[in-house]
Amino acid sequence: MEPDADTDDEADIGTTREAAKFLPTSYDLETSEQTLAHYEAWAATYDAEIGDENRYAQPERCAAALRATATGPDARILDVGCGSGLSGVALADAGWTDIDGCDLSPAMLALAAETGVYAELLEADLNAGLDVADAAYDAATAVGVFSFGHIQPAALRDVLRVVRPGGAVVVGLNDHYWDEGAMPAELDAIEAEGLATVTDRQHGEHLPGAGIEGWVVTLTKAGRGA
């Protein structure tokens, strides 16, 4: 029996929805240019795919990790690679009100602005360095941005640069990238050079809807705070 028109339409819709999924190819990105194009195209459906469908756990996990540090409610926080603002919303829900964000994608920054939780949003390629003064922030988070084709591990040094001495940096990343080895090696090098101390590492959910787990790593920058 030949399918009727309604069945054909439903099949076409299913195919379109499947083609619109961006998560499966996120781990294949290799360059900043590919990453920018990927997230510009993904912006319109990012929150639905990552947050609603796959229950992105890292924003809340990273906010909880920051709360476990000495970072007070009046702290100025930089949300590195803020994307559509899911991580900033988690920080705001945890009680912080002075939050800035930066991201490579203008389309993602436009979505982040709609959340209303950011004081300032900056377009930035973290691999090229942040145009931010030394020690400008009390703490920083980098949620899901250290990955293939995204921010490279060496950029963590620049994130530490813009945080005050004694301030916290919380990094959330997936198992795929952790197991590649470059990030653990960079963390070891940062500690060996006395730039910061890793004070906590927690393994748990990353994208439970996709069966992906990940790490939340907390660092304290060397030196004493004000």
C-alpha cells in the first residue's frame, strides 16, 4: 500500500527534525571558523536541543561548584563562552547578580542578552586572548567551552589572568574531551608552574539525555585576594 499524503508529510517533518540536530557533529569541529559557523546555525534551536531534550546538567553543576568556593554574592563573575545564556541563568539562580559574558558567536550573544542576567556581553575568540584587564573579575566559569574545535586548553591561562589572585575558576567539560588528555595535561602544567591550584574535581552528568558525562574542575588562582 502506498503511504497517504499525511504519512509523507510526517516523514518529511521527521527527516527535517533529524537533519536539524547539531549535537552529534559538535565533537567533529576542528577550527574556530567551523565552530563559529556551527553555533551561528545552531542558535535558534540550541536551548531546545541542549536544555530541553538532553537536559544539560553542567550549568547547574558549575554554579554549585562556584558556590562551594569563597566567592561571595557580590562577586563580579565572567561567564566564559556563555553561549545562549544557560550558564549565566544558572549563576543568577544561584544568587549572583554581577555577571558578564563573552562568546565567539554573535547569534548566541543575542540569545544571552534576552535572558537579562548579564551586565555586559562581549564578542571574543578566547583562543586569540581576552581584551580584558588583568584581575578584572572575582571569579570565572567556563561551561562546556573547552572541547574539540572550541577553546583550546592553553586559553585557560588567559581566563586565570583576568581573575583576581585567590579567585576561583570553574570549568565544566565533557568526557570526550577530558579523555583526549590535553586538558588534564594543561591543568597539571598550570599547577606545576604555580599559577593556580586545582581544589576540586567532580565527575557526573554532562548531557544525561545523550548519555554523556563530564567533569567539573575548580581552580583557585595563586596569590591572595583583596
